[in-house]
Amino acid sequence: MSDERVAELSDVTRTYGGVAVLEDVSVDVRPGVTAVIGPNGSGKSTLLGVLSGAVEPTDGQSRYVGPDTSRPIGYLPQRVPFREEFTARETLAFYVRLVAADAADPEDVADPEEALDRVGLADAADRRVGALSGGMRRLLGIAQATVGEPPLVVLDEPASGLDPGTRERAFRTATDASGSGTAVVVSSHDLELVDEHADRVVVLDRGRVVAAGPLERLCSEHGVDDVSGLYRAVVAGDATGEDDGNGGDGGDGEEPTAVHVTGVSER
């Protein structure tokens, strides 16, 4: 797997109403799975929004530096407003058409059936979005974010609010996208899943990066055995980082709510 950068944040600050949610954040994103962790309100959703292009930084720069492609970045926000009257197949067909319209060879873009099968929703293709469970909606969102095989996939809490079995399935499906050299950046409060799937970790606390790098190296540097130990070692106040019960980041600011298809939505 190549270790060349796919994207980078350089001295990024983002404020809402004069309050800094991110301060002087610099992060390199490389192929593999990068997990962004931190307490509620630490800036995780805002960082992912800036990285995806859905949120403009107040200062600093976010740059995609990966391969030239029609859809460089796929993005799954925390709340995805899919049309509830559409079926899962119709929903994916819409995004496939958007991406294929800009592709050099539209036939290279996976059809809706392939995209649904990849996330395990083939049997639910004809079910309306409004009738899907929360876990199925998250899987549909992951399928949307990976249409066109973007080199960078940004997923904000793909396993949030799900039961343990579905949470594992959603996280595994999300991280499987990194198998072909894709960079997957995922935020999560589930440190056990991060421990199992992540290659690199970015730890945020109060809008600042307090640790970042390969997971094994960080654990070695801090003398800990796993992500939970790393979290306790570097986060001020030994915060628990537990979900606040509403699937959100507990005060990151104005999180994006629309599905942003980078390279397409700007048209």
C-alpha cells in the first residue's frame, strides 16, 4: 500500500460565532484507515467537514493531493437526508448517475446493484428509505460515499446509535474501502472498533490535535496497550468520550446536514 499523502490540513482554524471549534490543526491523510477520536465537542465533525470540503475553514487550508479523478472525495455526514419515499436502489441510482456524468468512462462507475451488494443491502434494494432501520440507513450512506471509488472517503460516525452487531458491521464495511489503497477517515466514539480497524489515529481535545500518527507508534510512545489507554493518556481530564445519546458530537458547531458529493455538488 502506498504511503503517499492523499489530503492534508495545514494550520486549520474554524470558528462559529467567534468561538474556535478547531485551532491550528495540521494533519496528513494517507492510505489506510485513520480514526478521529476525542470527547464530545472536541471538533471531530468539523474536522471531517473541512477535510471533505463541506465546511470552509476560517483560516488555514485543506487540500486534496491524491490521484486526479472525477470524484476525489466521498463523504458521509452524521445526518443524511435521503428522500424517504425513494427505495434503496433508487437512492443509489441517483448518486451513481451524478458521479458517472463526470467520469471519464461512465461504465467504470459501479451500478446501484453492485454498490448495494458491497454494503450487504442487496436484499433491501426495493425497500423504501423510510422503512429502513437506522443501521441500514448508515450502510446506505456508506454505499453513497464510496460510489465511484474516490481515493478519499470521509465518514462521520458511521456506526453511531447502532446495536453492537450492526455497529461492527457498519464499521467493518466502512474500513473495507481502504483495501485498494483508499484513504478512509472515520470518526468514532467506539474505541474498541478503532483499536480493531484503524491504522492511524488522530486524537482531538478542545479543538486541537493532541496526538496523531500510526496507532502502534503512538501506543509505544505513550507506554499503553490500546486505543483506550492512548485516549486516557493524552486527553485532558481523562474524559470518557461516550456518545451523548443523540448521535452527535455534542457541540462541534454547525455541522453540515446535506449529502455533499465532492466534484459534483459544486456544479
